[in-house]
Amino acid sequence: MIGIYGGTFNPVHYGHLRTALEVKELFDLEQLRLIPCRLPPHRHEPDVGGEMRLAMLNLAIEDAPGLVSDRRELDREGPSYMVDTLASLQAENQDEALILFIGADAFAGLEHWHLWQRLFDYAHVVVMTRPACQMPVISDFLRERLCEDRRQLQQKKSGRLFFQAVTALDISATAIREMIASGRDPKFLLPDAVLAYIRQHQLYLP
Ligand code: ATP
């Protein structure tokens, strides 16, 4: 099984990295692909370009076997639609099941994603939740795909939905950017190598 973890990664931080490692182990993934987007469809274009966000991601996962970066969204024109990303990954990995991992905040907007129902044609979707959080109200389409046990994902290559509790780290890239802009130190919220890169390139300053 191949995992997919998309995001802006502006910059990557321990909230992403810890959950990525946990789901890689829990779902026994050969590989978890972290995929920085070029143009997020539902938000402003990131002020830091894709190549720099990818460079920070690569520094962060240097010593994490099985966590790999994937630049396909940076190389594709136009908005970075996840459905296109999954289609191309499936075409390259025909015998593998794909799992798309998304945070609970991203899941809340899933039904606004471009061709969102088709995501399930290409992959399972796993929502990473906080431990002991309440299950959200979901549509019939999603409820039909919901499974109770993560082993059920192994029975098919795509089409199921699962909620997985992961360690909650209340870290956001927005908060890190704001800290840097206001002269505060975000150390311990993200890898030192990423922070060194930010300082070297003077990113996120006002
Ligand atoms: P921003 O603050 O700029 O919105 P972010 O920190 O939320 O950024 P993104 O790159 O937008 O990071 O998120 C990519 C994915 O990582 C999303 O699925 C999001 O839900 C998830 N994610 C982000 N932060 C955390 C966190 N602290 N714990 C678990 N998942 C997270």
C-alpha cells in the first residue's frame, strides 16, 4: 500500500511529520508520499514557491525511511487537484492500493474538492483525527464507504473511508509564519534543518 499526504507544507512542521510517521507504521505502508501542491485550489497561492517548500520537506524527511517527497503537483500546470494526482499515481502503481491521508480540518471541506467523489475511485481515504474526538456528521455517500476496522482497507484497492486517531500536535504552518514575522522563535515546532533553511533564505519575514 502506498500512502499519499498532500499539503502546502509552507513550511513543513512536526504536526505533519509526526502524523506521517504514525500512519506509515499503523497502515504498514511501503511508502508514504508527501506531495507539496503548486496552486492550492481553495486558498491563495503560497508566498513561498514550490521548489523552496519541497526543499524544506526534503530536509525534514532526510532521516525518515519510507517518507518520500513527490514533486508531481509542482510539475503540473494549473490548480493542484488531488483527483489528478491520485489518477497519475494509480496509473504508475496499478497493483498497489492507495490511501489518501487528510487531517480532520481538510476533511471538513472534502465535499468542496474538485470531483471529490472520484477520489474514492482511485484510493481509500483515511481521516487523521485527534484521539477521542467526536465522529463528524457525514453524508450518505461517505457513510456507505465508512469502515470500522483499518484491516478492511486491505480487502479492496480503493473506495473506503476510515477515521484514524493520531497524536494531536497543535502546530500550524500559519502560526509558524506569524511567529517568524513577529520576531518570535518557532524552534521545537519544526526540524532545526528546516528552520535553518528559513533563516538562510529569510523566508516569512514581514
Ligand atoms: P496552514 O497553517 O498554512 O493552513 P497547515 O499547517 O494546516 O498549513 P497544510 O500543509 O495545509 O498545513 O496541511 C497539509 C495536511 O496536513 C492537511 O491534511 C492537514 O489537515 C494536515 N495537518 C496540518 N497540520 C497538522 C497537525 N498539526 N496535525 C495533524 N495533521 C495536520
